[in-house]
Amino acid sequence: MRKLIVISTLVIAAAALAGCSSGGGGGGAAGVTGGSEEASGGGSYRGSVVSAGAVTGEGKAVPSPSPSSSGVPEVGPKIVQTASLTLSVRRGHFEDAIDEARTIATGLGGFVVSSSSSQGGFNRLVRGTLVVRVPGSSYADAMKALSALGRVVGRQEAGQDVSQEYVDLKARTRQLEAVESQLLELLERANTVGAALAVQRELSQVQLELEQAKGRLNYLDDQVAFATISLAVHERLLVAKDTGDGGGFGIVDAWSKAATGFLAVIGWMFVALATAAPVILLLALGLLLGRRLRRRFAQA
């Protein structure tokens, strides 16, 4: 930004020198700098010197825009709000919770950015995510309403202050617009192809940087105007209800008892085999000896 201010100052000084030269009958060319370098360090624009006399064909000064009277644009706090919310809902209520979340977002003037879901048992959707954006002024209401859709398992919130970047971009945009206006005036007064091309080259670079700054400002405005909330929802597994008489169990208990019973059966089978192994071995040896004795008696 400092270099942009220096460029504007050089333009004014060059115009004054051109006026003095014209008044003295010299009709010489006064140097006018038609470029600028980015204030925020994001661009690579470097201006070249364009002679006012070469552009206009005479020693008259070219008027230049005066710097803005206010040094720094006044803006309020610019906060980008983001949050992630994880909910668990009762079995069979996943799709209802997602539909209600969509209704909450649209009811507050927001919209759905993306959604995804996956199936569990019995080909039912049981878990998924939903990303919504709501107006920043309705952020607190949205979080409260979404949290009421189920049991809150996790919650994260963050706010990024982009006020400084916003102010810098505003000031940079104003300075680039001032340089653009000066270059347009020089382009209108150009009376040779070489002079017009020199000014047009600098003007194109300034306009490119100006569009980039305005694009970033529009992006920040959008991020500040709408908060982003990422909602993750999943169904809870059924758990046993404590009835006091040992009755009633859920899927978790059923799988647990089945696994315990299976391991118990395997254990008893191993114990039975280990106990019967010596007896089986003795019977096998006796059977083998009996066959050999029969064969000997038969041969005799």
C-alpha cells in the first residue's frame, strides 16, 4: 500500500512538473508513473514509466485522482463462524433427524451444502453427515435447534476474526481503483501506438489485481454472512433396560451371551477330548495288537 501511495504522489508531482514546463515554453515531457505494486504482497505488478508528453503529444499536465481523505476504511468486526455437532438418535430415527435438520436450516434462511449417509443392518440408513449454512445472526438459534434433535455426543465451535484482512483489502482496492482511473485517462490521451500499448499493459495488470482483491472481499463477505455447521448423526444401539428382575435385554446383551456360550462349548469339548485321549489311545493299541495276533494264528 505504501508503494501505491508513492505512485499516486509521483503522478501528482509529474503533473505539476509538466505544467511548469508548459508555462516556460519548453513543452518537455514529464515522467508519469502508471503502475503500482501490490500492497499486500499477493501480486507481482511492477509499473513502468510512461511519459505524459509521449501520451498526449503536448506538455499539458494530466489530472490525477487525489488520495482518499480517510486513511483506513471503517468496518465492523468480521467473524467467520464454524461449528461441528455430533448427535446420536434412537434406532429408526436417523432419517427423521436429517429431515428435521434440513427444515431447521431452511427455516432460518440457510441452505444445505452437502449430505452423505451410509447403511447399517437390514439395509437401513443409520449414520451420515449434513453440512448446512445459516445466516450469522441465526447461528445461536440453529445450534440450539440442531442440538435438540438427539443426544449431543460431541460439539466444537470456532470463530475466525478476519477484520484486519478485510480492512487491508478495502484499502488496497481503493488504491488500485485510483491507479486504474489515472491509467484510463492516460490511455484516452495516447496519440501513438507505442504509448497506448505501454499504458494498456500497465492497466491490464492493475485491473487483474483489482479483480483478485474484489474476489477475496466477496468471499470474506460470504463467509461472514453465513455460518457453517457440520452435523454428524448416528443411531444408538439398543441397550438392556434395568427392570430389577434380570429380564429384558438388547442386541448387545444377546451377542455377548451368544459369544460366551460359544466359548463355553468349545472349552467343554476341549476338556472332554483331553480326558478321553488316553482311553482312545489304549483302545487303538489293543485293536492293532489283536489284528496282528489273529494273522499269526491264521498262518499257523
